[in-house]
Amino acid sequence: MATLTNPLTNTEVKQAKPKEKLYKLSDGGGLLLRVKPNGFKTWIFDYYKPHTKSRTSIGFGTYPEVSLANARKKRVAARELLAKNIDPKEFKDDKHREQLLAASHTFKSVATDWFAIKKTTIAENTAKSLWRKFENHVFPKLGHRPIDKILAAKGNLETTGKIIGHLNNVMTHAVNTGILHHNPLSGIRSAFQTAKATNMATIRPNELGQLMKDISYASIRLVTRCLIEWQLHTMTRPSESAKALWSEIDLENKLWVIPAERMKMRLEHKVPLSPQAIEILERLKPISGDRTHLFPSYINHHKHCNVESANKALSRMGYKNRLVAHGLRALASTTLNEQGHDPDVIEAALSHVDKNEVRRAYNRAEYLERRRILMCWWSDHIEAAATGKVSTTDNVKLFKTV
């Protein structure tokens, strides 16, 4: 007949004194309090392994950190596992390994893996800007957290705009690589107010003449003046202009061929060069013609100038909060559209990518010569504005698609 064990009481557990040798007090059902000679008390659970039926034990923690009541709860959980032929110790070890693995997959580590792929699909400056947003707004709060624990913290995230979509992309990457079973941030955008769109500061077309006058009288370096005028005439982005290479210039065909890796949309972009753009190159030749970049750095001639050079110069010229370098593209777009040029040709000149693949292929194949006409008209317009000879009633329907 099996021996009945009287359950322990809290008093018995608390008053259990150390002896010369280790001894155990039984609470029944496999739960034991082990008391060492130094007075250290620990809970253990004795059981027979499923299948092999060999005797073993698992620790439940120390007393008083783990109370009698909590030790009994652990015994119940262990016996439930045994009833399902699951070894409690193996189950505990497996959970521990999973926790260690999850801890190693922090949000920052997964985001770093995702970004290694993402940055190959976007322009270098865009990639740097995106990563700065993660470093400034995301990693301080979430970077150290296991990727599967982000849900609890998302409500405290203080960031807006596109970064929210990128957070979701990181989590999708974690699902696709098998780190997570589902995306806990699905629908995260609804937790934040929609950011109001802000356009790049620019001026109206009728202010172009004053801008050209201000540029001509500004106390700025010749290279910076040429950079602003080059960006204005070519309708390119600040980083594309600042990093322009002499090797990209095809004087024979009057083209500037910007390689895909330097373009925002990772597509090669050909810029037809107007006579005025060629004149800027002639002005630059004595300064940088023997160097790599059209617009070399003032400090290190082997590097390109700072991509913010044009912005800083415009700010010093009195255009702070009124016009930024990127706004020169908006100025060109507004002027050309108001003057009746074909919108498709304008979009192609601005290197905007048509979402329709068929139209995009057609535009890239057929619009180069039409863009050459457009670019020459735009440069003539800039030149006329600089001399005060612009006609606000110019009509260029000749260039529109019929």
C-alpha cells in the first residue's frame, strides 16, 4: 500500500533548519524541499521520464523566492506535461533555447539585415536619411527589444511618416526569414496620426529673374554658383548634381548620363545638355577639369562637394524657408507645365518613373529628343529671366503630343 505524504505547511518550510547532511522534505506528488547544510533551500520535482521511465528531477527555484504555493503550481504544470508524455525538463530547456534565440533577434539586428537589402534599391542619400531616422527615432526605444516583443512597445513610438511603413517592412522581413510566425505590427499606421504632406520650399515662376540676379551678385564660391545653375538648368536632384562626374559627361552627344546607382529610382537617367549647360561646363574646366568631380570639395579636391552646399548658399542669399535646392525642380516643373509643355515629357525630364511599365518603356525610348527641345527651351527661359526679357505669354503647344 502506497505511503501517504502529508503536505507541507508554510511554517514547516520556513522553520526547516539545516543539518549536518543534506535532507529533503516531501510535499507529495513528487515535490520536494531540499535543505543543504548551509541552510540553502531549493524546490525540486522528482519524476519518471516518459518512454524510458528512468528517474530524474527538475529544479523549481529557491525558497523563499519561490513560495510553497508557487512551487505547487509548477508541480501541477509539470504533471500536466507528463500526462501528455512530455518531459518537463526537456520542455524547459527547449523554452530556454527559444528565449535565447528570440533575444538574439533584436529589432535592431533584424532591421540591419533588412536594410542591407533595402539600401540596394534606393539612392545613397535616401538610404542614409532612412537609417538616421531609425537611429534617432526607433533604436533608442526599440532597438534592444526582441523582435517578437515589439507589439507591447509600439504605442510609445514617437515617429511619423514613412518610417512607420518601414517598421512594418522590417517585421514582414522577419516573417519572410522565419524569425516570426506573423507580423505583430500589421496595421501599425492606424495607431498614428497621418502626417501632413509638406512640399519642398520653392518660388513662383515670376520670381526666377530675381533669383538669377541674386545668384549673380551673391558672395559665394564660383563652384557653388555653378552648382546652383547646373542643377537649375538640368532639373536634377541636389545629390545627383553635387556628385556629378566628368566621366558621365558625353560632350560629343551633349548628354549627361547619370548611372542607375546614383539615381533615386535606380534607373539610368540621360540629361540632354543645352548650350547654357555646356557653357557651365566650360566655366568649370579650368577649376575641376583635371579632377574626378565637376563640383569638387573645397577641403578635399578628390571628393565631391557637400550635397547641402546649394541649400546653404541659397539660405545665405536670403532664401531661407523660401527656396531649397530641391525646390528648383519644382520651379522648373511649374513653369514648364504653365507654359503648356507636354506633361509626360516634363515628368521624363524630372526622372519621375511612370508606374505603368508599358508607358515607362515607351517614354524612355522615345522622349530623349523631345526632352532635348524641352531642356533648351528651359535654359533659354532662364537666360531670358536673368536679363529681364521673359515673356509670360510664351506658348509652346508646338511641342505637345498631337
